Amino acid sequence: PMFTSIKKALEEVPEFKEHYNSGEDAKKLINNAMRLEGVSRHAGMHACGVVITKNPVTDYTPIQNITGAREGTVTQYSSSTKTSYVEKIGLLKMDFLGLKNLTIIQNAIRIIKKTKGVEIDIDTLPVDDELAYKLFQDGKTTGVFQFESSGMKRYLKLLRPTVIEDIIAMVALYRPGPMDWIPDFISGKHGTRKVSYVHPKLEPILKNTYGVAVYQEQVMQIARALAGFSMGEADVLRKAMGKKILDLIQEQKIKFVEGCVANGISKEIGEKVFSFIEPFAGYGFNRSHAACYALIGYQTAYLKAHYPEAFMAALLTSDQNDIDRIAIEVDETRDMGIEVLPPDVNESFENFAVITGDDGKNRIRFGLNAIKNVGHVVAEEIVKERKANGKFKTLADLVERVQTKDLNKKSIEALAKVGALDELGERKQIIENVENIITFSKNTQKAKNSNQVSLFGAEILESPTIQMTECEPSTKKERLKWEKELLGLYVSDHPVAEFQDFLDEAATPIASLSKEMVGQRIKVGGVIQKVQKILTKRHETMLFVTLEDTKGRIELLVFPRVLEKTQSAWEEERMIIAEGRLSDKDGSFKLIADEANELNRHEVDEFMRIRLTQKTYGTDKASENDDGNNTPGGSGITKDESSVISHQSSENEPANLKPSGPKTYNLLIGLPHNATPDIIHRLGKFFKDCKSGDTKVVLHHNETKLQTPFSIEHTDEIIEELKSIVLHGSVELA
């Protein structure tokens, strides 16, 4: 049986006992196993716990040394929840947490002083600043300590915090368990729920949290106010509930109710209050802990609201070795209206920096440390040399002056690929000539070391140059690929940008996906960043695909049946538009894809031409509840997709602009509710091959009438073939 001891198994499992008695070897093995059972496999070290004693620690506890990645001296006594011998012998254990956010604050203050000449005393910031609270209310908290998650942002928009107490409470509530009480907290703040109390004595304790017991301290206060507990007794109650020690909880309940009765409160009310606080105590957060976290969160929000460039530069510097975080934070910086400039050896520092342009506008320049394969030594040497002797005039000037063995083939290629050397040469030419550059660097260093002088005793004055072979310049696609590879994001442009007008019409921006869209059908478009193949339990191939547009990214799940018909679409760096059902399983949005098409420049241009014509001449007939965009939900086809038919039209003029003539017919095609883009493309190809005539083709879909540019000669055979394409739809002549 699982979760039982070896000794108990010997008593209860006949087969095991028989094996035990089968011979001396088996008996010896099992006896040794029983001796080892329950013994710790290794000694770990607490992440941040420090034991404090009055006298030398060896007077109280045995110690040992830990070696390896985390060296240190530790107690041999444990401090786990169940066997806290450290506490049992009366020692004080304190947890000291190190937060990178404190470094971010420190760096932001330094940048503010350097760029603005303003000294910030972080400990005396006003806690009623309107701009800071506006940032919380708008959910613009990327980079704000403890308030970055999408769920937290959503609750902040609903709560609209106005005081520091709101911020403290959200830190405590936004965790599994207490999260269920956030709606009550919000409705209590805004007065949409009447706040009531089981007993009047609870009001002064729970008033600030709108009747919700948020903190452990509140549970202790209730025990003292109603049951007359001492601080020590209240702490015992807190521990019993927090650690779910059932026997102790029952014992404390009797004591609590008796205390209430002794204070003139009925037994029924006492039991009711105990039942009220019990679930809260199980997950209650320490208020002082929440307050400290909330204060740091508020400080970061204040700096972001008042000094956005300095704060974002400090934040980016903190995460410069985390490519995924850099991409998120650069997007946030741009959304704030701050331009992010690519790295440049003549302007970048080691870290992200605020640069003031000739127009007086502040921008953020990428730091050299953020470039993959460059390294801090090269970054430091470049900045040091530039500060000492001015900007680099040529590529030869750079490699001659920056003399470090770390400025090698790999680092020069990286600098070139991300555009840090654009002032000194073309990217691809530098990459193609990197061997010549390295040879030049070695030769100049060798010449310097040999102290070569001219016949007149002066140093050679001729400026050396690098022999560069000519080559085709890099393409935009290559430059963007290099930036993504080495910086984690596209800096100079975005591959999706050329299709942005089309995607605005035909797809939903990834950043605007919301909980309300979950379960509905949507379309997203962008560039494929990653394709991961896995085998299902049936040994069929399926894909996890990361798709990115200019504002966000989403994971697409491509199941085997879909992969079979869309195989050619799934290639890294390919631009596609995909359709499927939105899911938020595991807490993040995913698209269960069932359609995907590569974005084609010619087809997109034709699509946009037709859309413009429709809007100009009023042929864009949409149902009243259609906003003209890719409204999520319903079937797999939208008005925009139906317009794809016009991509294949050989006619240059919309149907409603043609001159009137003899009587014409309308061929009315009713698309099924669950029509797919494949039907639309098949119809488009079919009509293109039809002979031109006087019968206009009109589509009907979900009560929406769509006039197409096609006029064909109809026959019985054509109508029958159309019926086979639309399947459960309809084909009528009117």
C-alpha cells in the first residue's frame, strides 16, 4: 500500500511477509531499509532563514558547513513546520528576503538624479499620490512589484484603489484561497454589497477591509475582543487554524466559545463567529508582510507614474539577461509613448540608459549588456574607451582602441547583427568580413606591442584600414531575425507591421484577448516564433506553436487532425492568420487552432482594396451587431473572410458600380452556420473559373447579406456543383 511504513506492510501484506522470510538476504535488505526509513536524504539550507542567538550559536545547536553553489554554516536542527527544533529550544529565526525590486528603485533614483537633477527620498513619498493610484486603477502595473499578473490587473481595474489600505489588502487577497473573497472586498468598497457583522465588536476590526477578514492579525484581534484571549493565546489559535491542526482547533473552539460566554456573548454567536474566522485563519496573510510588499509596490508605481523613462530603464536593466521579460517590458515602454532605441557603440552604456535627444525628448537606449554573446567585459571596455577618448569614427578605430581578447568573432558578429555598429558599417558586410576584422585587430595589437617607430623616431602616423570585401547588404528579414535572436525582440521594425492594416480588419489583436472571449471562435495573425512537435498518446504528431503580433504573443495548439490539413502553414518566421477556439486552461490564453493560412502580400493587398471599395460605396452590409471587425464567437467564418472571394476576382470594378442593362438574376448562396474559410476559398476559385454573365452572386451568412463582385452565366450543372461545395447551405436563383 502507498503511504504506509515497511513495518506495517510486513504485518498487513502476506506476500511481502513471505518474501521477508524467504531467505537471509531478503531479511537483511528489508531490515536495513526499515532502519533507513524516514531518515533525511540530504541536508538542505533555508532560502533566507537566519538563526539569532545571544551567545555563540554552538552553545545551543550543532552546526555544519554547506559547500557548493550556496556556501554557508547551518544548524543541524531543522526548522520545518512539523519539527521546528530551532523554535522549541527557544532560538529566534528571522527570514531576510532580498528583492531585485529594491535594486530597481535604487537605480531609478540614480537615473532621476542624473537626468533630472532631482533627489528622491523613497522613504518619504506621499502615500496619497493621485498619479500613482491612477496607474493602479488603469491596471498599467507591468513592472510594479506584486501587481503585474493579468488577473491582478483585472481586479485592480474593478477595485479602483484610492488608499494604501486597498493596496495592502490586494497583496494579501490575491492568492489561492483568499482570492475567492476579492469580489466581496470590491463590492464592499463600492457599496454594492451591504457590509454586515455577526457581532458589533467585529466592526472596528473588519471595517477597513469591508467585513472581510484578510489578515492573521484580525483573527487574533477578534479572539481578544470577543473571547478575552491574551496575545499568546490568540497566537496559538492562529497557528492551529493556519496549520490545520484539527485536534488543537477543536480544543481552541471550546475555549473561544467559553470565553465569549464569559464576556456576555451568547454561545450561538460565539460558535458563529468561530465558524466565520476559521476559513480566513487557514489562509490569512500576515498584515505586516503584506504592508511591506504593498509599500514597495506603491513606490515602484509612484516612480513609474512620475519618472517613466528612468523607471523603465532601471526595470529593463534589472531583467536584461531575461530575453522574455525584456520583450514584455520594451512593449510596455513603447505603449507608454517612450521610444526604445537599438544598441549603438557610440551612445549605449553597459545598461539601459535614458538619452536626451536634440529635440529635448527623452528616449531609452538599449544597453550593450543586453546583447547576447557580447558579455559585460566587452561592454565595459567599449564604454570606458568612448568616455576617455571620444566616439568611434570607423570600424578600424573601434577594434584598434578596444583591446580585449573578449572582442572576438562572436561578439563582433553580435554587435553587427543588432545594429550597434550601423554607424561604422553595413551589418552583413561586417559579418562576412569578421575574419579580416579579427586579423586586423591582432596585427594592430602586435604592432603596438613591438613599439614600431619610423626612421625619425616618431610613431607611425598612417591610419590603418580594414580590407573589406563587397557583398549584398542585409535584407530587412535578416536584420529582424538577428535582432530577435540576440535581443529577444524586434527593435528596428516588426515583420507583422507590413500586414497590420489587414490584421486590424481580419483578426483580433493578441493583447486585447479577454476572459469574455474564452470558448468563442477568434482569429489571430502574426509571425510564428516557435514550433514544438510532440507525440500524443496515440503516437500522432501535434504542435505547440508560439504566434506573435506587434503587441503580444499566444500559444496555439494544433491537434493531429488539424495538422494533417494545415501542415504547410507551421514554419518558424512564417506569417499566418489562424482561427480556432480560445481557451484559458492553466491560467493563460491558448488558441485551439483548426485553420491556418499563410499571409500573402498580393492577396492581402487585393483584400484591402476590396474592403476599401466596400466601405467607400456602401457595399459593406453588416448585421446590426457586427462592428465590421472580427467579432469573436459564432461560426468559423466572418464577413471579412467572405470578402476573400474577391481576391480571386478577375473584375476590377465592384458589382454595384457596373452600368445598368438587361434584367439580371441573383444567385443566392446561403452559407452554413459553421462554414470554414476553406469553403470561401473554394467558392472564390470556382467563380473565377466560371464564364462571365448576368447572374450576380450574393452570399448570405448568419443574417448578413454579402454582395460579391462576381457575375456569371448560371447552368443547372453549376448550381449542383455549388450545392456540393456549401454542403448544408443553400443555393437559390432569384
